[in-house]
Amino acid sequence: MAFKKIVRSPTFGLMTFEGAVGELIETPEFQRLTTIRQLGPMYLVYPGTHHSRSLHAMEVSHIATNMGMKLGLSKQDILILGCAGLLHDIGHGPYSHATEILYHDLYHKDHMDYTCRLITGKAKLELPEKEAELLNLGKIPVILKKYKINPADIADLIRKKYTKKPYLQELIFGSIDVDQLAFLLTDSRFSGVTYGDVSLDTLSEFFSVQNIPGKGKHLVASEKAIPAIKDMIMARLSMYNFYLTDTGLIVGNMIQTGIKRAIKTGEIKHFHIYTDDEIRTILINSKDPIARKMGVGIKYRRVFKIAFKIPPIFNSKQKDFIQYLKKNGYNQMHSDIYKKQETVLRKLSRIGAEKLKQLIYNRIKDKNLDIDEIFINMKSLKYLDLTEPRLKNARDILIKTINNQILPLIAFEPFFIFYVENANCIPASFYLAVPSKYRDKAKEAILQIIKS
């Protein structure tokens, strides 16, 4: 009898996992995700968001399996979708995306690289010896092969490198994929932010797999699905304001700074093997005073405060469009405000984040302030465009007309696509944050730098 597991989701009700997916849920690599929050430190902003990465992964697998069945895919395709959905995040570090930058800074890789190495057996979960000796690690590729699934196929789907069956890739990572459908609905539910509530039933009902001459089989939506597709894309765009709150980003800086300091003392070797609470406990007990300050600050919500901020700056396409509007009677476009902000951002960019930190530190002149307590997040002028690839690719979602033509979404909704590709979705192009008691001094220091 095949292995079977039933889990209750607060969003989707009872979810049943059988065979390979059920067995994969029991692996230590997956179970580790039960102690990593889906939204990292966002519970400090939205107290309800304590849900785990494991819940998210199971919901992705559940949606993928159900959509595969509705699309009439083969049992093996459905199994592959279920496994890829379940495993797509097993490489996440503590506090999820809040520590993603450390993967890049320390290893020059990302959590997906680690995920794929765990799936293919090229890496084992690096746990403390006292834990590892009690666990049977490295079974993921064994389980996949047992069910005649190539681990490399699962890794390629997660890495967006799978070319054998385009429709499977589009379901796992595409403009309308199961990952987004899962996190928009559940993140919205736990946070109380309602604009993530998308129509899953409509989206799953009006998609089909169609053969595109010369391009293979792809996901195609009927014209009836366009309103639901637009709704989901707008939900994804709107949720940026939720995912990228100032406080969440600052706590992310605190976590990153604490970990880096604890790495220097040797108290942390591989940050990514720990859970949220484990990493926080290490920081609280660190012999490094700044690491300890960060840990205590995270635990008791002693969050650094923003001293200076530059709102989002228009990119080149947006500026061209504003000029077009002004020439055609829309004279209330206050682009001069953004011009001043861009001038300031250009100056700060030329100085650079590290030198800017030193200049601010020198001006504050307080022996109780460490330079690592000055946080600067600066968006490069070269990368002001929307960076979420799934939104940028929304123009190419395939739509089948009532006359059986297959056309991209942009053919039906050119103005909507223009907006999506050019909307500002970051909270700021620049911000400076410091401990609250240095807020006024830091603001005064950076204003002096700007004027000089």
C-alpha cells in the first residue's frame, strides 16, 4: 500500500499526499522547514504571519497536483509536479528571504542552488553532529528514483532549466504558477492583507495544455480567464507593498549583520543550516556585543529606525511616458519632484554605500555606536526597473481566442501590460536606518553630506 499522509491547510482544507510526495514530507530536509517562517521576520509587522515554509511547500505541491489532474496530465507528470512543488524551497536559510543576500555574499550562490544540490544528492544537510547522527539524511534522491523520477528533472524545474515539457516548467515557475497561487492566498490569509485573494478556481478551470507548432506543448488560457489572470498579476504587484515593508527590510538588515558578526567570532560556520529560533538564540548568546544586540533586538522588537529615505525613482520608460502625457494635456505630472530625488540618489550612488556609512559614522561621533549599526540600502540607478521576472513575462501568457487563435496576453491588454512592467513596486530607492537614539544625528549627517 502506498504511503499516504493527510494534512489540513488553513487555506485549502484537507490535503492528501501519497507515494513519493508523502515519503518526501517525512525526510529531515523537508521537516526542517517546519521551523522556518515563510515570511521571515514579517511577524514583527503582521503578527499573524507565523506560518512555515513547510506549509507553503505542501500547499504548492497540493495545487500543482490538482492542476495537473484538471489538465488531464499523465500520472507521472502529476507526480513530478507534486515533488517539485514540495521540494522547491528546501534550501532556504533561517528567516527565509531575509538571509538570501548572505548566500550571495558568502557563497556567491543562492538558496535554489543549495536546494538543487540536496535534491540531486550532491550535498547533504549540514547539521550539527549531535543531530546528524540521529537522522537518516540524503534520502531525497533515493525516494525520487524509487518512483522513477530523475532528481535532475526536479532540480531543473526549480531552476527554470527544464525544456522537455514546457507546460510543466510553466506550472512550477511561470507568470501564473503554483508557487505564486499558494503564497498569495496563504500569506494574505495570515497577514489580513486582502489584496492577495486571487481566484484559484477560475485560473485552474480555464487553462489547458495546447500544442504550439514548432514550440511543443504549453499552458494556454481561454479568453474567459483574462480577468482572473489580471487579478492575480495585480495581487502579485500589490503584495510587493506587503513583502517589502520598511520594518521587515530593517529587521532583515539586523539578522544579516548579526550573522556576519557571529561568523567572524566563529560562533556560526554555516548560517543556512539553522532554523529561525536557533539563529536568534546564537545571536543573543554571542560574545560579540553587536551580534548580541541584534539578537535581543529581534526577540524584543527593538527595531532600528529610518533616518532618511528616498522614495522610488522613475525608470527611463516611465519618464518617457510622463513626458508624453505632459505634451498631451496631462500637466499635473509632478516629475520635477522625482528629478530632485534622482539627483540626490545619483550623488549618494557615486559616494557608495560603504564610504557613506563611514562618513555618517564620523559625523555622529559616538563611541557607543558601531559602524555596523548603520544600515544603508541603496537601489542602483541601473536597476530601477521591475525585477520580478514572472511579472515581466506576463506579456507572453498564451490566450486562446473564441476563433481558436493563440495570442500573447499583451495582444489583448497592452495598457495593462505597460502598467505592470513599469509600476513602482519597491518601497524606496534608498534608506538609512540606525538605532532609534541616533536617528536625528544620522539624518543631520546625511543631509550635510548631500549639501556638501
